[in-house]
Amino acid sequence: MSQKGFTIWFTGLSGAGKTTLARIIESRLKQRGLRVEVLDGDIIRTNLSKGLGFSKEDRDTNIRRIGFVCNLLSRNQVVAVAAAISPYRELRDELREQIGAFVEVYAHCPLQVLAERDVKGLYKKALAGEIKHFTGVDDPYEEPYSPEVIVNTDVELPEESAAKILAKLEDLGFITSVTAGIDTEDDELEVRRRLESLGYV
């Protein structure tokens, strides 16, 4: 059976854990034998979108470029995993319509927690007015209305968030359930115990 291509789109503020989760999901899906490509917002800006600034027009251009690549990959039976702030709801919805097989994951984390975590001190500088056009501080971030998955990265461990995402991908039929290849009743019970301990069944 050939692999289905689809896009997992991580959105959320800077430092909310999008790239960390994208890499975990990449690893888990590759373990299942799927072809996966991660498109990280920072890396894309260095390569595909070099020279773009942080005006709304430039941000939109950057996100549309990531979306174009995701669409191309998904159409060719690859799982595209995008990790980009993508602050504007209308543009995310535009990409959803274009790509079709689109799973939006909102990495939610309160601004105060992000500022405390921020080793580079960017949030503190932005809150002090030293950095302009910083998303979530003096530039808008529009939360998704109905993402397929919300992960609360201030209280969930990365592995817990990843398990939640994988469970949703199974529910939506994008990937096969891990229990599909389990041979013994003991194995199935162990998997169920693990899922129950994480609150997913």
C-alpha cells in the first residue's frame, strides 16, 4: 500500500516548542516507515526566504513559500511537517484549502512562560520596546479557531504532546494505529496502559 502524503502544520509563538515537536514527530513517523520532511521556519528564512523582512507582506510571502513546498511534498506521498509561527489565521486557512490533507497543531504556551524560558532574552527586549515587530508582543498572533490538535507545552512533556498528535493522526486515518501490528493480547494491553497513563484513551 502506498504512503499517503499530508501536511502537519505547527503554529504558535516563538519558543513554544514547534521545532522540538516537529523533530519528535519526524522520528516517530520515520520509525513507521514513512517518508518525512521537516520545514523549519528559521531554516526556511535562511535559505528559501533570504532577504525577507518582518512586515505583514513579507511574513505572508514566507509562509506561502513554506505552504507551496508542503503542498508539493504532500502531493508526492511525503509527510510534510512545517514549524513556523505563521501568525495570521487567514493565511493558515488559505494553505489548508490549497493543501487539503492538512493537520493544524497549535503549540500553546502563555507569554509569561515563554519570556521566562527565553535564554536569548528576546521576549524581555521586545516587552521593553528594544525589539520591534515581535510576534505576540507588538505584532499580532491570531490563535487558530479549530485546530486538529492543541498541545499545551507549558504543562505537557514533549513526548506527551507528540503522543497526542500521533493519536489524532491515527483517528483521522493519516497513519495506521500502532495496535494494528500487535501480535499478542499482552502487547495490546501494555500499549493501552501507556495511552491511558497519558490520558488518550
